[in-house]
Amino acid sequence: MKKLIIILGFISAILAILLAVTPLSKIAFLPAGAALLFGVIAIYISKGKKELKKSIQLIFLLTIIALVVTTYKSIFNNVEVGNTEELIEKENESEEKAIEELEELDIDEIDLE
């Protein structure tokens, strides 16, 4: 049971780190929370036993790194909207070009007899 919890903790912590460094960093809080939960459960299971707890400490370390990166990105990452007027002009131009191309086409009526 302990090995399963530790494996799930590692998977969650690694997934949290991977999501933290991508543009989907706000989603990284979910696997980080799961990794913390699995780490606490693993500590509770191994409580009283004289076993190495390095793997559990590594789960917590990876989770803390993911949480720090995610928090940093959410605080200091500003999303700025660029000049939308240029985009609207390009959209209008491409629409006009498409209309002109459609008008230039000669489509004869097809008799389906």
C-alpha cells in the first residue's frame, strides 16, 4: 500500500512540475495538492516504522518547487492585449479579398437532369 501511495505521489509531483512550466500553470495546483495529500498519507503509513523516508521527502520537494513556480507565474505574469485595431483591419482585408475572389469565379448553372 505504501509503495502505491509513493508512486502516485511521484506521478502527481512530476505532473505538477510539468504543468507549472507550461502556459497551463494555473492547473498545476491540482496535481500539487494531490501530491501533498499522497505525501501526508505516506508519512502516516510509515509512522512508527524505521524505514528510509527519502522518497517521501523527494515528493514534498518536487511539490514545493511546482507550487513556487506556479505561484511566481501567477503573480508576475501579466497578460497584455496587443493592438486589436491591426488585427481587425487584417481581418477585414482578408474578408474583402475572399469576396472579390468569389465574385470573379464563373459558376454556370448545372442542370441535374
